[in-house]
Amino acid sequence: MTEAVRKLKELVDHSDNIVFFGGAGVSTESGIPDFRSTGGLYHQEWSYPPETILSHTFYERNPEEFFRFYRAKMLVTGVEPNAAHKKLAQWEREGKLKAVITQNIDGLHQAAGSQRVLELHGSVHRNYCRRCGKFYGFDHMLHSQGVPRCTCGGDIKPDVVLYEEGLDQQTIDDSVRFISEADMLIIGGTSLNVWPAAGLINYYRGHKLVLINKSAVARDLAADLVITDPIGETLAQL
């Protein structure tokens, strides 16, 4: 155990109101590619840039191409929670961790057993008919063809926040409340490039701010502890 991990353990051991704020790097150890690192979705060849495809405008104007990309790149199968997801769920069961706030849409926190997960950008496991509101799950979307249709004939849209769309206000309000009340905030697996999600950490008022990310983040943080190792590998040592 390194000195940094030893310090992290000490901080966790003396905290009972931890909030975790995470991004794509939390799930890369489960085999889900992130967006911005080398080998991530933003560095792969496609007809259009992923930022364009995953926008509301593109979804409305070119739904066939949107869903071709969505099925190929966003609906990842055969993945399981890693050590980071499992440790966070354990802390919640022990009463130490109060909420997971995630930018991910993969549902792996819930699969690991976390109960209070605030999904800022939605989830691939929730899909709704735009006409009647009927729910459809992950498998239905994975095995659908073209633009998925409801039994009523309406289009089925993933409950994910596309570029140009706003975040759910209740989710934002809940996130602000948990972060502002936390005695320890752990930021993990995110470069803090995506706004307004990245701005939520400004509401933290405590003195135990921990950053666990393999690369530098997009903003200056007065972090009390910085660890640049994979987050699953790090949390597995606690």
C-alpha cells in the first residue's frame, strides 16, 4: 500500500458522510471505453464526430445513423462491475457513503449494489416511447432494428442526456444537496471536461477533497489528496 493509498484509507476511516462523483474512468476497468483518452470513442473513426452523433439535433435529423452508432458503441454487453463499483457499494451498506453521483450511463453502480445513484446523464437501461411513454429495457434496444418503434407506433428514445439537452433538474438539486453536506468528496475517473456536471463539485464545502484519475483534470482543484492510478486498482486496496 502506497503512502497516498494509506492516507486515503485514513480519510475514509474517519468519514461517515462520503459522496462519490465519478465519470467514464470508473468503468474502463470493466471494459467500457471512455470518450476522451487514447483509444476512447472520440479517437475512433466514424462517419461523423461522436459529439455530433450524440447531439439532440443529429438524433432528430438522422435517427437511423444515431441508432447505428448507439447500438455499436453505447450498448456494451458482457461487462461487470469492477473493484471501484463494489467498494462504493460496500461503503454505502456500511453507512459511510451517502450517494454516488455519476456521469456514466452504464448502470454498473446499481449492478454492484449501490442504491442511491444519481445519474446525471441518464441510463442506457431506460428507454421510453416518445408518444405513449411505455418503458423498454436494454435488451429491446440492443436487438431492435433501425429506429426502434413502440407497439403504439411511436419512436423509442433512450433516457440519456444528449448534447444540447439539459440535465434533469431534480437530479441536479439532489446532487448539490449531497455534495454540499458531505464531509468527504471523492472525485474519480473524470477529467471534469463535461459541463454543467463538472460544476457541481463547486458546492463542496468540506476539507477532504480526493481526486483519483489517471490523467490531469481540466481545472485547478485544491485537492487534499491526488492519486493518479486506476480507481478500481486503488479502491481495491482499502
